Amino acid sequence: MASMTHITPGPAGTPAAVRRREIWAWASWDWGSAAFNAVMTTFVFTVYLTSAPFGGEARASAVLGTALAIAGAVVALLAPVTGQRSDSGGRRKLWLGINTVAVCAATGLCFFVYPSPDFLLLGVALIALANVFFEFANVNYYAMLKQVSTPGSVGKVSGFGWAMGYVGGIAALALVLVGFINPDVGWFGVTSEDGQNIRAVAVFSAVWFLVFSLPIFFTVPEVPRTKAAQLGFFASYGLLFRRIKAIYRTSPHTLWFLLASAVFRDGLAAVFTFGGVIAAGTFGWDLPQVIMFAIFGNIVAAAGAFAGGFLDDRIGPKPVIVGSLTGLLVAGSAIAALGPEEANLFGLTWSGDTTFWVFGLALCLFVGPAQSASRAFLARLAPDGEEGELFGLYATTGRAVSFLAPSLFAIFITIFGAQRYGIIGILLVLLLGLLALLPVRAPDRTPRAVVPEV
């Protein structure tokens, strides 16, 4: 990380040690937020929330899905304007802090979600609310990428952040399993009675996120305030639409990238969302096997993100994304074609487990670089001082197409009558995203958008 340098705000002669400290502080937020992503929304708390004590898996899942859909709509409507106002008001770090604390508060309050149908609505409301604040925080966090990097290091810094997130998720999940889930009596004397161990995990996740988010607030400077800060909330939408028109007029490839990335990012999210489902349903793995694969998968994804960051700065983010999406299509196709049956490949006999370990880890390897390079791609396109607004649009476009991969996953299962073929739906979304990206010019060939003043 010694080669990473610092740009605005801050003096050009900032010492290397200070630059490194800012990068580590920024990436620490990614590490901390992994407790919310991995523990609360993926592997532990939402699984608890959709279990039998809450009224049955089908009903609880439907209620949770509805709440998250509403949360997504709120994010899509508000993210660009919240990013715009934090940019112009010189309060990017302030709003990152407010939203981070709100996520931690909603997460910690999940301790009061007891295993009973009477607490289902409380649980899904808290998770949905935490998701909204998390997305708002992400807008400001992503916008700070340019503050801790230069055009020559933005790929490495973005990849380092993604890698920290993956590894942080592994660490948090491992501590949760050892300290609360597996033992009959866990840390602080918690037991499984009344779901106490899972409810304690919520408190652990809130504290983990809060503690590891602190360095960014003490280390990375705030952005300067501009005159647009005086704009009213509803008037901000008028400014937003004028800026979108101006971006389309002066830098249309910026908008095309937002649309293309929205599609392939939905496919990338589906790889992790449905990976464990496919491992259990198609390949017959039990929970310990799935968790073991998740740990190795996150390690491989972290390595991929870190390596992809260095490639990003050398050859550009577009080749990294194109190569990663191509690798995902090849690995996913192999899983769909070979399935859980024994197969002959390259003169060797492969079991179903071998197929999933090899090509499943390949999927994880390529997901990290694609995610990291996508963030770095947009950071390079963002006009100075408008990063929050542009990453707000990044969140909005992502939410707008977030139905694609889950819908096609379900459709292909229905058509072919087997879960393994749902992978084809995910691959189709990745392919559509790749095809949409190909005509988009690389950042070094795309002019910065000219945005109008208030």
C-alpha cells in the first residue's frame, strides 16, 4: 500500500504515513460493515427471522421480501439527492457517521426480536430500516474513494477496501459461530433459549460495525462546503434532473455505464445470494459444508479483489470488468452443465462436490474484481465535488433492476424443473450486463461530465 497517494482535500505534500493511515481508516469501514452484510442479512439473522417460530418459512420470507422491496424503493428515490446534499453541504463525513450510527442502532435493537410471530414485523422493520441507512451510508463511503486515492491508485484502493470487507465478514462470522452459535453456553453466558444467542449476535454485529467505522471519522478530512448547500430538499430534485440532462449531453457514456453496471451488478449480487441455496439444494450440502465453502469463497473473493485492484490501475477498470464477467460466465456454465453428477472432464473423473468447489470458487474469484473495478470506474468518471450525487445514482440504478436476477433464476427453474438451471438465469443477466458494457468507453476516453450550478 506504500504506493497509494492522497489527493484533495489535503496538501499535496501529505506525508506517506498519513496517506497510508487514511487508506487503512477508509477500508476499516468496509471491514466493519461486513458484520451487517455477512452476519445480519446473509447467514445468521435473516435465517433466524424466516424460521418456523416466526410463523413459518414461507410467510416470514414473504414479509421480509416485501419489507426489503419497500426499503429498496426508498433508497432508489432518495439516494441521489442525499448524496448531492452531502456533497454540497460539506457534510459527507457527517452523514456517513449519522447513517452508520443509525444502522448500528437498528441492528442492536434486533436483540428485542424474540422467536414469536408477534415479533416478526418488528424484526423485518428493523432489518429494512437498517438496509435503507446502510445504502445511504454506502453512497457517502463510495464518494470518499477519491479523497483517499489518486487517478493512479484508485483501483488498488478500491480493491483493498473490497478485500477488507470480505475478510472482515469471515472474521465476524467465525467469531459469531465460535462465541454464540455453536456452544451450548456461549460468551457472556448466552444460551439458545428464546433465541438469546441469535439476538446477542445482533448486538455483537452492531458493536463490531460501530467500532471499526470509527477510524474513518478521525482520519479522513471532510469535503469543502459549496453554495449549493442552501438549496431546499425538493428543489434538489430539480437540480438533480438538470444535472442528469447535462451529464447525458456532455458525457453520455457516464450514464451508459450506470445502466450497464446496474445490470451486471445485479448478477454479481445473485452469485452470492443464491450460491449457498444451490450448494444445499442441488449439490446436497449441509449447513457446515455451506459455511465452510462461504469462508473459503470469501478468502478467494478477497484475493481476487486485491489482485484486480492492481490490474485496474495498470490496464484500466473496463478490461478487468470484462475479463471478470467472462470468467463468471465460463465458471457458471460449467456448474450448470456438469451439475451434481459424476462427470469426465479433461480426462479426469469429477464428483459433483469437486465441480462445485472448483467452479464455485472460480465464481468467487471473479466476483471481487468486478465489484471493485465497477466502483473505481465510476469514481474516475465523477466530476470533482459531485461524487456523492453520482454514487447516489449508482445506488438508484442498481435498485431499479434488482428484480432481474432473482426473477430469471425462478423462471429458469420453473421452465426446466430443476434448481441447477436457475444458474442460467443469473448467467443471462451477467451476459446482458457484459454486452451493455462493451460499447461504453473506458474512463480515460470519456470526458468528465459538465454539471450545472444551482
